[in-house]
Amino acid sequence: MNIYDVKHETMSRNELKSLQLSRLKEIVTYAYERVPFYKKKYDEAGVKPSDIKTLEDIQKLPFVTKADLRENYPYGFLAVPVSELARIHASSGTSGKPTVVAYTKEDMENWTECVARLVVAAGGRSDDIVQICFGYGLFTGALGLHQGWERIGAAVIPASTGNSERQLMLMKDLGATAIVATPSYALHLAEVMEKSGMKPEDFKLRVGMFGSEASSEEMHRELAEKLHLFPTDNYGLSELIGPGVSGECEYKCGMHINEDHFYPEIVDPATLEPTDGSDYGELVLTSLTKKSMPMIRYRTKDVTKIDYSPCKCGRTTARMAKLKGRTDDMLIIKGVNVFPSQIEGVLLSFKEVGSTYEIIVTREDYKDKLEVKVELVDDSIVGDYGAIEKLSKDIRHALRTVLQIDAKLTITEHMSLARSEGKAKRVIDLRKY
């Protein structure tokens, strides 16, 4: 297994903790002295940078939320003059004003190095040709992965999003060996490929780096089968840096966190009390090296857990599990916490239905109703009501077992549900509160 940065990816836990503590002390002092938000927040909490003597002392510091970023739009979190910035991005897909994220030249270098590590962990090589199917622009995903792949010496096709037929033409004609996309869009490309009469053997794909939305292991198996590639997850968020926080290696036993740059915590979503990370909870991240806009104890709202045991790949960095969901997109239905990823996992265990689905939540007479729409892989059994009825019964039973609530199931014809070329919109919550 090739490792990009042996020094930092394989250091002992004691060495890593020592480095994290040193950088934590530095960044807390730096933020306190340069960012009025942090000085005010820490003074109100009665904590000073000098109070940080151990890694556990980070718990003395208040959390930062996305609301804090929006309230300080656009430059309230800047720790450097605007003249020292090298890049400015902004989050997408939010209502109201976006959250602005900025980078110094040093930040850009660290960002690129972090992504390069994940590219190599995913199996990326210098002789690869990678097609990036993320939208270029204010979104950090495309340019972040772009610069990481370039750093390892690969050739990049900045295809961006949309026009799936053209995407496949480029992928085939230019001999792309790797793809970067959302998993849902990659599966859409597979559908278009099949519909157009093309086969996976017509392409040279071998590696897929997928992110920007949660995906199940079942979805990865489908990606591997339909595109003949090795799929990996990677994780990041614009508020911290963009892609580059963590990613899977060839053993796919969690996403390795670049712990020399990001300090992870798991907190109980209800109490916000820290846990040991072995059970699912909300991920809280601290950027240890970002100088333009330091993020200290940022609540990601992502639900995961952390494994600190050694990995077979040789990396000693902690690994975060696939996202179970988000605390803010978690659905509470009849008092039960439901994550879309749970539903996806059930659906993808049935070979008769595809990976495109919708979750619709309504409320009638003060009672929540859950409907799941999913389409057939092919329409060969459309007229076979007995087969449809049995399939529906089996899926509903599986959903009941996993969710502990009943769901209405609607099975539709192949290609009948709406597709997305970006982040898939799976949940439609029509309840009025």
C-alpha cells in the first residue's frame, strides 16, 4: 500500500497527540488574539488560551456553529487581512446568505497536501486520468479534489456537472481511469451508460472517489458492479477546509482522518457532552493549522463514530465511520429517529429495485406518515402483480425491522423518478409544524 506522507500518516499515537496539543495551543491563542468572535466567546465562557494544557482541555471551549458563521458574514471570522487571502469559496445549498470560507497561501498548500493523502489512500496514481464530475465554482469539492489529484501527478479532466452523454463520451475517448462525483450521480451515469448500449468494459475506470453526500456500503457495491471500479468515500466540509478531512483506504474500514490538521471529537447530540467516540454521535472538528479562518470546535451536525485502532494499511490515524446521517436531516417520525441512509441500505439489499428513491413524509390528523418510493431495475415484472406484491411485502418487512415503524411503499417503473446531476434530493418533508 502506497502512503503519501509517511511521517504524518504513520506516526505513533503518542507522537500524534503531542503534535495535536502543540498545534491546538497555538491555534487557540492565534484565534483569541486575531478574531474578535473568539475573544468575546471565550471571555464570556471564562476561559483563556493559557487554560489549554491538555487535549481534553478543548472541552472548556465553546462550540462554533454554522449560524455563527452566517451571523459574521462575510469576513467576521478572518484572522488575516483580506489582502493576504489566496482563495475565497462559499457554501452552496443553503437558504439566505452563504457561509464564506477563505484560504491563505499556506492554507492552500495544506489543503492540497491533505487531499493528496486521500487520493493516494483511495488508490490514485500519478499515471491516472481523473474525470471530476463536481460543479466548479464556489463549491469546494471540485477544485479541492482537482488540486489534490494534480499534486500526485495525475492528469485531470475538469468535466464539471451535467450533460451525462458528453461525460461518458469524454470518459471513454480520453481514457479516464478515475472518477470523482457524488455516488448518486455516478449511478446515474451507469444508468445512462446502460441505456446507451455501452458496457463498463468499454471504459478504463478503476478508481472512484465519492463524496458530498452520505452513501451506504450497498451503494458502493452497486457502483463497483456497474462501473467496474474500486469505490471509496471521502469526507470534508467547506467550513473546515473542503474535501481533505478524511477518506477511505483500500481496506474500507473507515475514513482516515488527517489528524495532524484536524482534531476530532464525538459529542452526544442531545447533551453535547463529549464521548469516547466508540458510539455514534455528532462529529465536532477543530482545524489545527488553518490560518485564514480557524474553526475551533465546529459542530458539523454529521453523525458518525471514531475507531482509534491501527489499520491494516499501515496508517495510524483515527478512522471515522460512514456517516449515519445528520442531526439536522434526521427525521423524527412517530417519535422514532430515522436516517435516510437506513432506508437506502434496506432498498439496496433488494436486487429488483434500483438506487434512485424518494422519502416522503406527511402528517394527517396529527399523525406522521412515511412513504418510500423506489423504482424497478427493469420493467420485466411490471405486469406480474403477484411478484410486485411479494417484493413490496418483503421490502416493507425489512424497513419495519430496521426502522421500527411502518412505511408505505410505492414501487414505480424504471427511470420514472427524478434524477439529479448533483447532490441527490432524497427527502421530501411535507409536514407543517
